[in-house]
Amino acid sequence: MSIYVGNLSYEVTEADLSAAFADYGSVKRVQLPTDRETGRMRGFGFVEMGSEAEEAAAIEALDGAEWMGRDLKVNKAKPREDRGGSFGGGRRNNNFSRGGGY
């Protein structure tokens, strides 16, 4: 499981986030999603820790804490929902995609 970290400064780096969470245990992975068009950080990230106990300690300590001028939102990451109907990725089931017609 991983930890969601929201309300991050746009200046934060993976190394910064890793160092902040290292006080609570071993950090296995840090991910900072970026906007596809601008390449700019999106203001949130994900951290994977070595154990559930380490994750719980980090969440308890850092949720609501001020860091880099922002009040962090830290909690267990929820599985990504299938949003369906997104542009460009879904298969369409209509006659036009198979060459059929009206």
C-alpha cells in the first residue's frame, strides 16, 4: 500500500519527500506525478514505506503538518478508480469503429 501526500509545494523534489518520510522508516519509492502538457508537478505525490507500521507512523506525524510553507494532507492512498469514458483511451462499441454504417 502507499501513502497519498497532498497539498505539496510545486518546488518539492522526490529527494525532499523521501527525506521527510525517512524519519518514520525506510522509504521504498516516491512518485511525483507531473502534468502531461506542462511537465509541472501536480501538487501531490505517493510514498511507499517498508511496512504498515512505518506508514501509520508517517501518516500520524505528517497529516496536517506544515512543510515547505504548506499544510500537508497525508493518508492511505486509495486504489485508482476507473473513470471510464475518458478521452482517447477507451474502446468504443459503435458501428463506425468496425466499418459498419447507418
